Amino acid sequence: MHGSQPAHGRAGRAGETSFSGPQAEKVSRIVDNLGVLEHECDKVQWQFANRIFEIEDDLSAGELWMWLKIGNKLGDLANAAENVGKRLSLMLQV
């Protein structure tokens, strides 16, 4: 809690902390770039999975599962980064 001010009073100050101009444009470019990077990550994830399946005969079942799980988790991380960027952009538009 911040001091004795109620939460609704702090929330009312959200507009005071918003910004515009060059700073807002920079954040917008970064968020837009997150979408591009997430899409690139999707493509790399697909290539990664294809490569793992090419060598699956050389891997144990556990290794195959682990590598596919790592690829999926990296994709999840990229998706989460894009979602955070979108939420940040919405918050800054207040």
C-alpha cells in the first residue's frame, strides 16, 4: 500500500503518469516489434521441431520429449512477451 491514500485515489492518477510524443512513439515501435519478433520465433520454433523430428531416431524418448518441450516453452515465452507488450501499450494509452 502506498501511504494512507485509498487504492481508488491512486488509480485516479493513472492519467497523470501517461506520456505522449517521442516517448509514446518509441514504446509503440517496441510493442510493434514484439509482434514481429514473436512471429519470427514461431517460424524458428517450427524449424526447430522439424529438425528434432529429423534426428528423432538418434534420441531417446525422454530426449525427444525434453527438446520438444523446450521448443514449446520458448514459444510460450515469446507469446507472453508479446502479450505483455500489448498490455503495456494499452496501459500507456490511458
